[in-house]
Amino acid sequence: MNHTSLFQLQQDLNAGNVTCQQVVKHYLLNIKNNQHLNAFLEVYEEEALERATALDQKIKTGSQGKLAGLVIGLKDNIAYQNHHVSASSKILEGFNSLFSATVVERLLAEDAIIIGRLNCDEFAMGASNENSAYGNVLNAADNSRVPGGSSGGSAVAVQADLCRVALGSDTGGSIRQPSSFTGTFGMKPTYGRVSRWGLLSYASSFDQIGPITTCVEDMAAVLQVIAGVDENDATVSDKQVPEYTGDLQISGKKKIAVIEDCLNAEGLSPEVKSHMLEAIEKLKSEGHTIEYVSFPYLDYMVPCYYVLTTAEASSNLARYSGLLYGHRSSEAHDLESTFKMSRTEGFGEEVKRRIMAGTFVLSSDHYDAYYTKAQKVRRVIQSETAKILDNFDFILLPTTPSEAFKIGEKADDPIAMYLADIFTVQAPLAGLPAISIPTGQVESGMPFGLQLMAKHFDEHEMLKMSKYLFDLMK
């Protein structure tokens, strides 16, 4: 399939040049030929083919939905009724979801074809996809490197053409960082733009579902369908959803802030920095205003993020007790041993580490010293970022400090792994939309992305600017 966008594919579908059956078979063959990447935990082959057959009939009558022909994969923390969902954890092995996430219902209502569930870091905790209970996902550009995390399976599925689009979730960069590592587009919408109903929670005040795609047009099409108010999720905004799929051309010249602290950050790859400077010069030459701004909170953002998210994880993951569903230890002999042994056996090392850290910062002796203080720091980061965006249209920064690192390179150093999120945690701390745009490659050929942040609910303008910047850097 050589279609560059869903729109182009749909033109061929409507003209009868291709069928949904052929589209699905194309992806199923690619999945079969790329099993070594370990992107999919489960493929819905028969179901996808049956749905494709029904859609081909709908297309003949002109009654198809907006996403007809879109083959999409779901990160394994998004519920799909009567299908397994495990967050790539042994503690939910064999668990079937009793309902579908709101995003899944909306995709199906517009005739998308869900082809399977995708590997991820366990409970979305990780920056490399090395924390899955079902093994590493491999980067399709270099199998010795990580795909990023936690939505590594989602990013690789799109990178390797195993599906047209994938849904991931982004808590501190879990869509944008793997998108940078795999050369795809990845967006975290504004907190509250997309319903979290049916998303297995990691940190409820951060988590957002978003798309990973190969083009801005597909991202706009999917966001158009999944965004908007949902009676099942009280945190979703009732703000009207714009026509994202309309005009995707920027109007006028833009004013863009560059955080100089990011450009001077220790650990930023010289090649990424050079590319960033090249992008700045190209934008200037096109008449856009670029100004360097100071943001002296860079060193505080990752600690603040991990204090708050581990605290929320400690609370959210308390429900996985071995009593009602999921793994229950066969060695347990009373209530206390059921809790202890089921959780010890079911959770992986990184999840245990974060639960323990979160329990520590929420304890009565340390609550004020850590959790309360982190909430205050978050408020400062929110207000100072908002001040920048009061005077600028966008903030431009790298998505990641470098290209994808080698598998195992940071596995024994949790702090080094956490610092991989240094440029992605600002947006979720501030609740802002952000996108990673695949604009560059290092000398070895590995991709990396540049990142745009925009004002709250300004996804449409961000999508326009992303398309413009992508075209500019070709």
C-alpha cells in the first residue's frame, strides 16, 4: 500500500481500485513478516477480515463512516470489550475487558478496523519498552535499539507499516518519545481533550490518549473522531471540537519561543542540537519570529513529575490485589498473603519500584516534604509555561536528547532512564498539547523528532504548524 494518507486511500476505496479486504491482508502479511519486532501481543485476524468485508459493502452503498479503511492498533492499556487487555503485565494475564473505551467506541462507529493490541511498558511505566512482561519491542530501523516507551509497540507498528495508525497513551512523553525514536508523528492532546474512559490508569491527572501516525492528515482525522465531551469521564472538557481535518495550512507568520535551557542541556546530542538550530534558521528565513526564552525549571521537572506520577500510581494500582480479577497467587493462604504474593508475582520490577516510591511520598512522614512540594512546583511550571505562551504561538524544543539508545544501555540505571523524559514532561505537567514531528536523522540513519507545544486546546493550529515544519525540513 503506497497511500500517503487515509484520504488518499479512501479515494481509491471509493473508486474501487482497492478493497478493505486487500488493505487488511496487506497489514496482516506485514505483521506476519515482522513478528520479530514483538509489536503486537495479539492480532484480530478473523475479526478484522470480517469487518473489512462488511465495510466493502458499505462503501459500495456510500454509507461508510469517516474512518472507513483505517486499520488501527490499540496500545494494551486501552479497553476493548470482550478482548484481552493487560497493560503488558502478568497481573492482568487472561483478563477480558467488560466494556470498550470511549475512544474505541468512537473509532468503531466511524468504521475504523482494529487489527490488534500492541505491546507497551508494563502499566505504561517506562521509556524503552524493556519493561513489558511479554518482552522487548525492537526498533524497526535498528533491531539492537529500543523503540522508546511506553507506547513502543504502537510506534513500531506504524513505523514498520503494520497498521496505518496506532493509539497510545502519554503520561510524561509515552507517545512523543517513541515517535521521535521511530520517525513517526505522535501527539499528546490537551489534558481533557480526549476521554480517558477505558484507559487503564497510571497517573490520572497526566494520562492522555493520542494517535501515532505517518502524516499530519491522519492525525487530524483520528483526533476529530476521538476528541470531545464524554459523560463517562468528568475530566473531559465540554469545549467544542474544531474541524481538525479542514484547512491544514498556516496563516501568517508565527512567533515561536525556544527554551534556551533545553538547547544548553547536558546530554543533548550535538546532532540533535545542530538540527534544532538549522530548523530555527529556516523558520527565521521564512519570516517567522524566533526568540530565546529562559525557563530555569528544567532540572526540577523530572523529579516533580516522578513524585506526582508515582504517588498516583500507588493509589491507582492498589486495585490489582488478586481478589476480584487478574493474577492470584497459588501459594496464598489468607487475605494478607493473597495481597502480598499476588502483587509480588504479578507486577514487574519497574512497577514495584514506582508503587513503592509513590507510597513513600504519600506517607504521613513525607507527604509535605515531597508530594505537597511537588504540587507547588507543578503549579509554578504551569504558570510560567502559560506566561511564555501568552506572548508566543508555540514553544519549539527537541523531543528527546538523542536518537534511540541501545537495548540494555540504561536498563540498570533508573535515573538515566527517567532523564530520557527531560523534554517531554513539561507539556503533561502543564496540561498542554504537544507533538513530536519526524524532521531529522543522525549520521547513522536513526530518526529523531522536534517537538511543538501550544496553548490549551490549540491542537488545530499545532497540527498546521507541524505540517509546515515537516515540509520545511524535508
